[in-house]
Amino acid sequence: MKRFYILALAAIFAISCSLTNGATMSAAVLNTPTAAPQRADTLKAERIPTPSPKRCTVTAGLLNLRSCGGTHCGVLAVLDEGDRLTVLELGDWLQVETDTGLTGYINGAYCANGE
């Protein structure tokens, strides 16, 4: 029993010596750094800025202009077939600007290149 008591005191002494700036042992335990959970974002595609403004024309009957690149993103507006857009970033989801100045994302499959 005496040996256990001496080992416990030695452990407490070692821990107290390793603490700095008046921190307590409970603070040392509570502030143990942990790795933040990493969210796998499979929908995030690399964005490539366009060198100069390019235009595209909506080919779908109705096309959602979204707040980010993905179907999980909110709808900002509904575009009509034939609407002309300025392409700001290329990718599977294009960042575009409407003629009225509204900026958002559309699926690139529904916008044909050119005027």
C-alpha cells in the first residue's frame, strides 16, 4: 500500500510540474487537443476562374439558380430557357451572373456555350 501511495504522489508531482501558467490538472485534461471531425465533401469540385467573361444560354425549360454548387443548396431564382448568363467560374456547377446582376450556381449540363 505504501508503494502505491508513493507512485501516486510521484504521478501527481510529475503532472503538476508539466502544467504551466497556473493551470489545474482538470484544465489539462479538459483542454486536451482533439482532431476536429473531417467532413468529406464529395460534391465540392475544383473551381477554375474563367480568363475572360464567357456567356452561355440556358437550354432547360426551367433551371434553378442556386446559392452553391449542388442540389442541396437553396434556390435563388428560376431561369427560363434562352436566358443568357455570364460564366464566372467553370466546373460541373457553373458560377454565373444573370443580366440583372444576380449571382449563383447552375448545373453546367443545362447551359450551352456562346451567345
